[in-house]
Amino acid sequence: MKIHEYQAKTILKRFGVAVPGGEIADDSTQARAELWSRRRFMLAGVARVAA
């Protein structure tokens, strides 16, 4: 079975597994705004291409 990451997170949360939160940013301006708004200064980037 193939599932998307957001689906896996939902299933894992349902069973009490701690999963990291995340936000989507389409550009560096959005990423910077998200970091400052939540006072988070750690960043992990992931690039995805759906074909």
C-alpha cells in the first residue's frame, strides 16, 4: 500500500505516536515569515516532484 506523508502522520497520531509538525512554503519569503511567527529557528527543507 502506498500512502502520502500527511496520511501516515494522521494514522500515527491516532495511535499516540509523536510526529513533528510542519508547514509548506512556496518561497523563501514564506519560509522566513513562518520561522519568525513561531519563533522557530531550525529549518529542514524537502523538495518534492509528483509525476
